[in-house]
Amino acid sequence: MSRPPSTQPFLHEVIEATPGGEALKTCLQCGTCSGSCPSGPDMDHSPREIFAMLMAGMEDEVLRSNTPWYCVSCYYCMARCPKDIPITDIMYTLKRKSIEARLYDDSAAPDWSESFMGYVESYGRSFELGLATQYHLTHSPLSKVSLGTFALGMLTRNRLGLLPERIEGMDQLNAILEKAKELEAH
Amino acid sequence: MSERIGIYVCHCGSNIAGVVDVEEVARWAGENIEDVVIARDYKFMCSSLGQELIEEDIRKEGLTRVVVGACSPHLHEKTFRRACANAGLNPYFFQMASLREQIAWVTKDRERATKKAKSLIAAAAERVALHAELEPFTVPVNPATLVVGGGIAGIQASLELAEAGYPVYLVEREPSIGGHMAQFDKTFPTLDCAACILTPRMSEAEAHENITLLSYSEVEEVSGFVGSFKVKVRKNARYVVEEDCTGCGICTEKCPTSVVDDVFEAGIGYRKAIYRPFPQAVPKYPVIDTESCLYFNTGKCRICEKVCPTEAIDFEQQDELIELEVGNIILATGYETFDATRITQYGYGRLPNVFTSLEFERLCNAAGPTEGKLVLRDGVTEPKSIGIIHCVGSRDVHYNPGCSAICCMSALKFGHLAIEKSEADVTSFYIDMRPIAKGYEEFYDRLMEEGMHFVRGRVAEVTDVALAPEEEGKLIVQVEDTLLGKQRRVPVDMVVLMVGLEPRPDARDVALRFGISCSMNGWFTERHPKLDPVATMTDGIFIAGTCQGAKDIPDSVAQGAAAAARVLSMITRGHVQIEPIVAEINPEQCSGCRICNELCPFNAIDYIEADAVSEINTALCKGCGTCVAACPAGAITGAHFSNQQIMAELDGLLFDVNEHDETMQPEPTAA
Amino acid sequence: MPDENFEPKIIGFFCNWCSYRAADMAGTARMNYEPNVRIIRVMCSGRVDPDFVMAAFAKGADGVLIAGCHPGECHYNNQNFKTMRRYALLKHTLRAIGVEEERIRLQWASAAEGAILARSIDEMVERVRELGPLNWPKQWEAPPEVEEAIKMMEAEHAEALEVTA
Amino acid sequence: MRYAYYPGCSLTRSARAYAESTAAIVGPLGIELVEVEDWNCCGATEYIAINKSAAYALVGRNLALATSIEDVETLTAPCSACYLNLKKVDRYMGEYPDLNQRTNTALAAGGLSYEPGTLHVKHLLDVITEDIGVEVVAGSVSQPLAGIKLAPYYGCLIARPALDDEPAHDTEQPHNLDDLLTALGADVVDYPVKTNCCGGHMAQISASTAYGLIGKLIGAAAKAGADAIVTICPMCQLNLDAYQTQVNRHLGTKYKMPILYFTQMIGLAMGMKPADLGFGQEIVSGKPVLAKVGLPVHEPAGPTPKRRSRRNDPSLPMPGSRGER
């Protein structure tokens, strides 16, 4: 039996939006997730702190945090969590909430995700060269030298396509994605 | 003649009344159920005033049947039966309805809860009207007791009983009694030497005239019931004749085969093929481990036989089957430690200098493989730094959800020993520090003063992959220091894993053999978690120590003594009453088909050739009722669970069927 | 269309040692579940005479839930294996006379498995609610084929019990 | 054995070497791969960050299309990210009815549907080590990779999260790739970071984070004396291979660690030509590894240390060690 989450609506929202999210209520703040996180040192709040902040109702601070955007999806936290909390999936949920709220002030990571999906929605496949160029020109024009090294090596070995591939069933895919987005909005 | 039924609906404070409209249930019962002459609701039926209420009504109103709607019958059936008996009513003219466990605690909707309460009360009333007068059987209690498990809890229980003057059979699976406690160096928080306080009790148990010690033995079969159990014990062949052996130890000394000792030395020491687990072992006789003995494997050697001055070695010795008769049984079968190789990220088994807490106990023990020297796996190097990791395999839904209760204190003890024995810097990595009993918090204070370090955080991993010069050649403990919110990498020479306590891997088989139950995890289940912690649901079977759940030495000893006290009260009374719930065959109706004969697991049904009917031996019948259900002629009656009583119960439960028809008028769905 | 207000009446036959204690445990742990199952305590699930089940339907129950110790954990050694066999036959018979087989259910639940029991009850209530009322008593006088089927069942049941464990 | 095959975007471009070597070895191992027709991107780790329903629908389309392939029970993917996405969607749809309903409603808009559990999703590595078996692979070896030291690198997503009730792998220290490489005749080095993260998309988002992770992986292999790191995922290969120069610059190291696919190593051991296995497409050249193949077999380096006599050996036995001394 669980108490209605009237006091912490945002916590409840996150739990609802994550498969298996109920387990978050049992977090014992042991820090296994944060100790395991390969990008933990670069996060402004450790994943454990994010959960404490969720419990404390600090919605705004959570959505401003870079933590979810530094998640590399390695699932160490999730595999090691003694309470079986789907931590990686919660990070995905927080990314979605953060994009909706537009509170995270460094747009680099959200933009990467969005550019990636832009290509998928136009072609049905991802497009590495276009993606990398578009993204790097927006976010780190100064580092295009290093990008150049990367791209050149890849191009000379024929590992980057110059043109995106398009799948046959683009109409079908778009119909499916449109419907899905409509469902998500409700 | 119609019965005079009294109905009592308990509020249980607000436990029941908060959800069920108890006044309404009582009012409704009084008006609608046949033969009900009194229907009351009352705050606490189990209180003495509640019981007096029933007694008074029986006397003054001439009640012939009583129904109480309250908690589960497993809690208070006996209470109310006693009240009936006090007022001169046969205690079996009583029936209980579980309004609290089955309704109030599991239902939210008041209306539906109240309706269900009415149906349970109606069922009880319909049934109780058909109850027959029964008398419990009285059986004598055999004053001998079987204690299974010779750890500190079992030893304590045995000594209590033996001191009171009653015979005890103490059965131990290992070659020596002593259990886990015998492996320890010091005990927290007083730092008594474990051997100094345990070994005298072991010798006392062995020497006691009332204790028969059966070591290297296991219980194979249990039959009978409270007061008179029959037990078969297999005494494994030691290949050493106990009567002849003086325990001089020359055989062990001369034995050429040395193997890793997984049991007593926790895998970090060696023992011979003919061995005693430790010098103060009780009994003192060695055993031959046939798996590693040269003679048993190759047919050659027999050195032990040659050197034995008393010719006590007997390679032809066979297992012995011993039959015991006892009135009660105490199980004190102990625990197993968590297998640390299951948490691969801690590197146990791969990284040599990761140890388990049990290994560390042996390392610190002056009688252990290093004679108490604190060294790394190479056997030489003293660690300069030690990391102690708490909760390994505990508080984790993947392994054991519960807290193992002893690890925090053991970790503090290890901290003290390491500081005392070495120069090492000791750091404890904990989730929550739980020094909960008398003197424990003070011990924690002491360790902080002694300079032990504490990092609050559950360790993520232990690795040998160095990322900085100071990490080279070290084990790196990676953890979030949760009080700082920072990831830390702490390089140490030695890591100690505080492995959790688990039920014995064969706990379920043992529970089945003794007819008791286990929790989901495999701990033996007590009759009541607070008020009856050492009894089980099976009369005459008691539990003590860590087989019931993780606990430390003081608690194990207390439970051993408590279990003995429970047994003593049975022995002193001399007899015990058992439920008269047995089956009976009406020979007039029996067709002699013999279907029931084979169904009975207790061989309680015999076929009488002469009369061509079957007959039940009530002394052997345990009242499961399977034969009653199977008899095609309906010739078998189960006392207190007759066909008529259950059919009546059905009528009561479905009291509202017609009500439902009037409102719903559903389309039939069946063909 | 199932009637939304229909609340099925389900009779539970619970063994004293495991499942009745599982119900106690569900209560102690305050696990919320549907109140539709009304429980009769028997000493062993082996005591559940198929006649009880038929009688429950005949008296107006919409479903029957039999609960006992896990196979191999029976307080009386192995009597629940007999329950298992009878259950299979009961299902078979009910099917033969046109009763949906989800109206009868066998659930193993040890004394520690209050949660499993509660979940099983909820599932069954939901399923029977979807099926709608059985309403046997109303049609009870009727079809001779039902009488016939019951007789058949009894014959079959007797035969089956001759095959011993 | 016949499988539905989902190559994923990388195998059409940056990981062509993986695609080519896979195509070369499956036949001899008795594997038939039937490519899912007109498959689309699985969304990698990005789409789920934008829109949950769309992310599930995106993957759902691939699952639905795969069911039209006849006579297959298993869908296999060579990319660990694709593998996990396909597996996770199938699994979560089965576990969460609401998610199942949403995904199928979306799929219906494209005339498709998918019943969770219809397909069993399996990584190509597991197909080879479990369904075919390491012994069978060993039997097909004609040119043992003797003398080559390899670091088996699994990455994250084949090991975690363990979605099966009885996962095939340990989530930290799996060993089926170790076993496979051993069967090919190679020396497998102790590689404790075998399931550490390659940085994923961090190379784009926070390069210094990614370089640190990549450096750790290459460094541990170099320290263990590996001639190459063997991967099972195009994303891992790309990060460790294509960013190695930047990592060296960033950390001041001089690694030249070839990053090769396990399918390439199987092909080599089967005696196939390197060019047919996509060799030459790697940024850090794999030539030193190739040079070692075909060289006279060396005796295994360093004799196994003799057990010191009891009296002189004070060391304590390792956990799980048995037997006498």
C-alpha cells in the first residue's frame, strides 16, 4: 500500500514515467550508483544526490543539473543498485523532463540527442558525418581541427558516408512516430 | 433442539472498527442469523473483560455455542476456547472468524469490508451449530530432548536442560561442536577471547552426565508428535574407534596428506586427511576425510594405523544408525556466510588480497594459519592499509534483502584488532552504522578515538587498475563518499568483505524433515515474531540462534536458554494436550474399497480382512482429512471438519446470494 | 457486456499450515487486496472434496480458489499432490459442463508468501469479474445433462482416486 | 541455424569491417542470417531521451518487421546498443501492459503490430558462443592465433542491465568472449576493465570525460601486454579506434592499440584473407597483429611457477583452491 504522493508531485511524475520506477521510493542513499558512475566526477550532482533532491521536491534544481546529460548509459549503477532502482532509465526520464522544461542551460547534450533524432526522423537511419558536422559547427567551432582529424581518418578508410541513407518505408515510419508522439502528449 | 448462539464482534481498538462497521455486523447478526440469542460488539474481546463477557453470557444466558469475530484463530483461538471451558462449555463449541487479518487489514472500502465481515460471521455461526463435543487427547511428554546443532545456541540449550536433570541428545554435523564462535578470535564489544569463554562450555557439555553428544552425525528422519518423537540419527564413520582413541594427535602429525580446510579455517589454512578441526575440539577424536585420504584413494599408506599407540584406527568402520525417542526438539542449526564471489566487482577470488570477514577472523586468531599475524595473501607482507567493506550480500534485493545484524560490530572489532596488531590504517566503508545493543555505541566511539576511519558509502568496486601513481600495486576501493557527494578512490593493501549471514543451504530440507516452515529467504519461522520467538507452528519443535535469523552471540545464547525454558515447562507438566482432530471410519458405511489405505501418508489406516472394512488408528492419524475427501462411500468423518460443518460454512459465506440476484439479474453464462 | 457493478463471490479453501497463514501474513503486512474471496479453513488442501467445490458453485459462488502449501512442503508430507490431481479433474469436469475453467484456481502459497497470495486473489477476482456471474442456483433445477455430467464426474473422480500416489 | 538479422546503422558505414567479417564467418559456422527488410535506426541511446513512446515505437517497427521472416525464433544484432534496445523494448512491452498498448497503437498507424515475446533477441556473440558453441568454433580453426595476446572487451550493453531472469553473463566479468578467443588459439590477457564504458556519446558531449574512459581501457590492455583489444560493438570500436590519437594527445600517452572485431579474429583463425575481413579499415593499424599470424608458434612464455615446497611457502591459499599441497 502506498501513500498518495501529494507532497512530492515531481517525484511521483518521474516514477510514473519510468518503467519499474516505483523502486526509487526505496532508495537508501548508499551511493553505489554514484561510486560506480564513470562520468560521476564531471556531474554537478551525483545520481544519489539527484534522488535525494527528488525526494526533497527540488524540481527546478534537478532539471537544471547536468547529471542526466552526463549519463553514458553504461548501466553499472542499475546492475549494482541493491534496491533494483532503474537508475539509467530514470536518467532518460529526467532528460525528457529537462528538454520539456528547457531549464538546463548548456544545450550541447540535448542538441546532440535532437540532431541525432532529426536525421532518424528524416531518413530512418542515423547519419554520422552530417550529424557530427552540424553538431560541432554549432557547439565547438574551435575544436573543428580535432574533428577534422577524426573525420579525415574515417573518410579515407571509407567509414563515413557522404550522403545519408533513406529507408523505403519513411511514410510508414513517420505515421508510427506521429502516432507515438500524439500518445506521449496525452 | 435448537442451539443458543452468542456472537461477539471485536473492535480490536480501531484495528477492525476503523474499517468494518462492527456495530452493524453485530446488530445484523442478532437479527438475521438463526438461533443467535446474543450479538455484541466490544472494544477488545481478548482482554480479560472481553473473556469475562463471554463467560458470563454462557452462565447467565445459557449459551450453547460461541462465535468470536476478531483476529486470526492462530492468535487467539486458544484464549477463547479457554474462556468457554471456564464457563463449563465444551471448548470445541466455539468458532472464530478472522475479521482483522482477512478483512480490516487488507480492505479499504468500508461497505464491502462490512459485508465480508457479515459473511464470515454467518459462516462461523452456521458451522458452530453443528460442532460436536470433543475432548483433546492427553499424551505424556518424554523428558528427553533432541538438540540439533552444537554451536553456542545449541550448547546453551543443552546445558540448561541437562542442569535441570533431564537427558539431552546433542547432534552436531561437524566433527566438533563449537560452531562459528569457535572460529573467532575476539568477541565484540567486550573483546573477550572467544575460545576462553566458549571452550569451557564445550567441555562442560561433553562431560555432562545428562548429555549424549553425537558429533559427526545428522538427523535423517523424524516421526511422531509432541511428547513422543522418534528420531533416526546417522552417525558417520570416523574410522577412529572412540573408545580406544586417547586424542594424542600422533596420527594427524604423521599423516602425509595436507589439504585446504574450507570449513574451520575458512579456506585459508590447511588440515590433514585425518584431523581434528582445532586443538580444543570436542570431542577430541579425529576423523578421516575419505575424499583426501591416500589409503581410501589408492589403497596404500595406512600410516595413521601404524603410528596409533592404541590401535584405534578402523578403516572398516561403518556409519551407524541410532534411533532416539524424545519429547521435544530444539533446532539450532546456525547460518552460512554469503559467497563473496557472487559480487564480482569486489574481486574476491580474483584479487588475492581481498579477504572475507571469516578469513580475517582466522588471520587474527592466534591459533589460526598465521598464528595471529596480520599478513597479505603472500603470507609475509604486513598490510599498511586496510579497507573494510560493509553489507556484502546484505541489504541487497539481489542477494539477501535483510541486514545481517552483526557485521557493523564485527567491522569495528576488526578495526580494533588491526590497529592493535599492525601499523595499518583502517577505513570502514558503511551504509549505515548500526551499533544497536548495550555497549555497542560506546565501542564505536572507542574505535573513532583509536583512529579508525569511516566513509559513508556502499563501495562500488574494488579494482587493481591504477589510474594514478599512488594507486600502483594497490587495491583501489572506489566509492561515493556520500557525506561529501564526491566519488573517491581509496588505495589500500587489503580489503575485507563483511559477508552477510544466510540460512544454511539445506534449511528448507531440514524444515521439511522437522515439519516446520521457512521464510522466503530460508530462515526458520517462529510462532510469533515478538511474543513467541523460539517456538514454531509445530508443537514440540523449537528454534534458537541464527537458524531463525541473523543475530549475535548474546542473542543466540538468550534464545538457546529460552528454548530450553519452553521445553522444561513441557517436561515438568509431564503431559501435553493435542487437538482431537482425527478421522474415523463408520464400518456400517465402509465398502472395503481400500482407496483410503494408500492415501494416508502416516500409515494410519489398516484394512481389517475379517470384517472387510478399513479402520483408522487414531494415535497415528494427524487429521489432514485427505481420506475423508476421498472416500467414495462417505464413510469417513473428519472431526471438527465434517462434510456437514463445511457445507454449513458455505451456506453462511454465501448468505447474500439472493440479495445479489435481486439487484443484478445477470444473464447466465454457463451452458 | 460485463456488468461494471458485478462483484464476484469467490469461496476460498485454504490449508491451515501454509495458505491460511499466508493470509494472516498478508494482513499483518497490510497488503491491500480485493475482498471478494471468503475463506474456509481446512487442515490440508487434500481435505477439499470435489463435492465442496461443486456445492460452492451450486450455492451461488462465482469462483473457487483452493490454496495450499507448495508441492513438497505439505505439512502432511505429500497430500497436496492429491489436491493437484483432483484439481486437474475438477477443471476437466467443469469444462465438460460448460463452466469457464478460470472460475477455479489452485494457488500454492507458503506462510511467507502473503504477497503472492494477495496478487493471486486480485488476478482471480479480476478474471472472474470479466467472466460475469455464474448464477448456477438459478438454473439448478434444469438440464438433465448437467445431472448426467455430475454423475459422470463423480464416477471419474472415484476412478481417479484409485490411482494412488 | 537461421536467424533474423538486424545489422544497425553503424554496420552500413563506420563498421563495415564488422559487417564484412560477420558475412564471411557465419556460413562456415552454419549460421544463416536473414536481414530484416527496410529496418530503421534503433534510436541508439538518444531517442529515449526525447520521447519515450516514439523511442519504443521506433524499435517496435523493427521487431514487427522481423516477425515477417519465416522460420526464425531469434533476432540477432551485432551492435550492443541495437541489441539492448531491441531486447529492452521486447522485455518492457511484455512487463508493462500500458507500454505495450501504446507501442502497438503507434505501430498500428503504420499497419504493423508486435506481440512481446514473439522473438528472442540475442547478441551475435551469444549466438556464436551459446547456440553454435565454442567447441564448434574451435573445430573450424585452421590457423590458430598462437602467440597473439588479446584483451577481450565486452563493453556495457551486452552485460548490463541483466534483463533476463537467468542472464547469460555476469554483469561485471563475463567470460564467453575470453573462452572464444582462447578457442581460436590466442592468449587472453587478464582484463578486469572488460565491461567498463567506452564513453558512448560522451566523445561528442564532453570529450575530456570520454578521453579519460578510453585511456583507461587502452591503458589497461597495454599494461597487460595485449597486442590488440577485441570488441563486439561498433560504438566501442569507433570510440577506442578513431579517438585514440586525441586520447594520446589529451593524456600524453603513445598508445598504438589496434581495436579489432571478434568476427575478424574468428575469420583469421579460419584462415581467411585479412582483406576479406575488413582489415585496413581500422584507424590504428592492425598490421602488427597480422604479422604475428603464421609466425612459428612460440612456446608459451615463462614456465608456470613451480609450487614451492611446503616449508618455504608461507602463502595462504586463494579462495576456492582445492587439493593438496
